Amino acid sequence: MAKYLVTGGAGFIGSNLVRFLLAKGHEVAVLDNFATGKRENIEEIAGEIEFVEGDIRDRDTVDRCADGCTAIFHQAALGSVPRSVADPAASHDANVNGTLTVLESARARGQRVIFAASSSAYGDVEELPKRETMVPRPISPYAASKVACEAYMQAYAAAYGMQTVSLRYFNVFGPRQDPQGAYAAAIPAFVSRLLRGEQPVVFGDGEQSRDFCYIENVCTANWLASQAPPEACDGKPINIACAQRTTLNAILNQLGQLLGVEARPDYQPTRPGDVKHSLADISKAREKLGYEPKVYFEEGLATAINWYRENLG
């Protein structure tokens, strides 16, 4: 048994990762300020975790949470491309300054840091699949903040000999993903509107494609990163995805069949910062981490439908 800190542990990815670690028999400390996380995501496991409500930019708070931990799963961030376009300073402050604080705390304790990087780093590069050797081309402040954090992960590995891992997530989906508001991810937003008999909103023509990655794959990748040999922990980005892509129109067709409803999208103009196509090369994750997708898109969506029905209607 070991103890791990999950920053942003009340968020979508974080709360699933916390449950994943608990299921393996480990102790888990959770740090979240509920800027985007939700209390209900951790209510049922409140008695099994050590929870602190606080901000990753506060060093004393991070130190208190990190004490006694083997490694830090750094999931906390102010997410959303549109949000960052509207308020770039807030994204930078939370994401970059927060990450620097986490790194400094981990450096003082000799802890490994596994960082939630983002495929948005690739920008709208037309070449597919996206490989980690490509030069980052962020086209939103959110993407730029994530690239900056990757750079810090690499710098701390090089300058201080720290073990850091940057996992570039591609379009994660699954239970506990927020369907509400202007910054909702596509799949839960689609499902919640369909369940209410409303038209799902698609920004663009719906032919944009994404490498959707079910949450179980991401939790597995984080765990593998925490157990990887030190030489694999140089902070350089590693794609985490399924190496398959699906268009938004195809998703709506499948959701219509799974939910037994007619999916008639309301097409809206493309949003600034959105990329057209996304597809990952995951050969580096296989080589460095032993990662292999366990749940592909169709199975993941079918698995998540029951949770969506109970929680998003």
C-alpha cells in the first residue's frame, strides 16, 4: 500500500482516478478548490480519502497534502479552450503557476509528478496521426498554458533530476463529466440535451473528428506512469488515446441509437481555438509505459450510457 496525492481530485478525471487508486488498495489524498470540480463527485468516497479544500497555487496547502505521498497525480487545472479565450490570465495563473507550485513541493520531497497534459498542444496541425516529435502549435491560451507546463516538467527533470511524466490526453470521456454550461465537453453535452428532448449543439459542420479516450484508459495510463522506470520519466509528452478517430456526426448517430431518440443537431459557427481533426500515435506510450487501450470508443460509450441516463437527464 502507498499513498498518492491527486490534485483536482473532485473533477471528472481526478475523481475517477481517485476511485481507481482506492480500488487498488492505496491511500489517497485529494486537493481541490471546486473551481471546476464538484463535491458530489467525491461524496460517496468521502470517508475513504483524505480531502483538503484548497488551491494548488498555495504552497503551504500543497505541502500539507503532499506529505507522506509517494507521487503526485497533478490533474488540477482551469480547463476549456473557450474559457481560456475569454480569460487567458486566469488560465495561465491556475495552470502554469499552480503547476510550478506543485513541482516545487514535489522537488522538496523527492516525489514523482504525473501531469495531465493535453492534445491541444498540437493545435490545428493537418498531419495525422499526431506524434510527440511534432513542434507544439497551440492556438488557444489553454493549450499554451499546458505546453508551458510540459516545458516545466522537462526542465525540472533536466535541472533537478526529478521524475516527471506528461501524459497528453486526447478527448477523455466517461462518467462524472460535466454536461452543463458553455464549457461542457461534447459527449455529455450531447447526451444531456438528447435526454431532455432538445437539439444537441454542434460547433462547425460535425465532420470534425476526435480520438476519444474512455476514462478507464486514462486512469490506467496514470497508474502505469507512476510505476514506470525512472528513465521513462523525463517530462517529455506521451500521447494517451486509442489511435482511432470518430466524427461528431457519427457520435450523434450512435447516441441516437443507444438512447432511442432522433438526434437532429443544431449546427453553430466554429469556435475560436477549436481544432478540426485529432488522432494520436500511441506507440511511445506502448514503448515507455506498456500502455494499451482497454476500452475503445463504442464500448466506452455503451458502458457510460447507464450513468448518463441516471445523472444527465
